[in-house]
Amino acid sequence: MKRIQIFLLALIIFTLQAGISYAQSLWDDNSNWFADERPGRVGDLVTVIVDERTDAKDEATMDVQKTTNNQVSDGTGILKFIRGLTFSSTNSSAGDGSIERKHHATTTVACLVTEVLPNGNLVIEGTRDIRTSEEILQFQLIGVIRPQDVSSENQISSKLIANAEIAVKGRGVMSRTQKPGIITQILQTVF
């Protein structure tokens, strides 16, 4: 009889312990099953699809003419030795100039949310380095986005970024050869 009582007591204790289990759920209770997860906190990631084209053309035409006539009369009195002189000069200049630049940048950059503004907009920042044949191209992107502009794939077009600063910098052999030498830089600064 005593054995049965011990067995029943152990069974009751085991049943109570099983009821107080601390198992973790397989599902995140804070997740929303019906809405897409949008970035909204510092540290969230957003993929920016960069597709930027710029076509700039500057043209200038200059046509300047200047005519100067100066005349000095004969001297009188003590200055009688001065003869009358007449100076006349005409200067004209004409010139044309044209500069045309075209740039095209296509890439994807994973950006980090660095700040959440009071109105809910997000400040993002990201860099991407691409190394090819002793040359490093670095894409830098900074700007402000609206969370509702981010697609369900967590992507946003660079055209939807406010105050966008997109920079492409090169380092390496090609960049050094395209940069003018030190003497040329000094002459360009002086003149």
C-alpha cells in the first residue's frame, strides 16, 4: 500500500511539473502575418537599386569688342615741348566653348538605417566596394526614405530617395593615371 501511495505522489508531482513547462513557441508572437515587414528601426537593412543617369551639356559663346580713343593736345607754356598725340586701339575677342558629360551608374547597395526622423522617415547610409584588376570602385549612398516606398522584397529605387548623395570613387592604377601630375595641378591653381 505504501508503494502505491509513493507512486501516486510521484505521478502527481510529475503531472504538476509537466503543466509548468517552459517551452518556447516556434512562432514569433510579435510578427504580423498579414503585412509586409518594413524597415522602421535603427539597424534595419534596406536594399537600394541604383540606376542613375546624368546627361549634362554646357555651352557658352562669347563676343566682346572694345574700342578706345585717347588724345593728348599740344603742350603750352613750360610744357611746349609736348606734341599732340592721338592713341586709338580696338580689341575684339570671340570664343565658343562646350562641355558634355554623361554618367551611368547601376548597382545594388545594402544600406543601414542610421536614424529614424520624427515623421517616421528613415535616414539610410551604405557603401559597396567592387575590386577589379587592381582597381577599387566604391559606391557611397546617403539619403532619406519613406518606409512605405520600400517594396515587399525590402528594396527601393534610388529615384525615391530624398536628399540623395550618391558618390562613385575610384582608387587604383586607372584612377592614378587619369589624375593630372603635381606640376600640372600647381600650374592650374596658379593660372
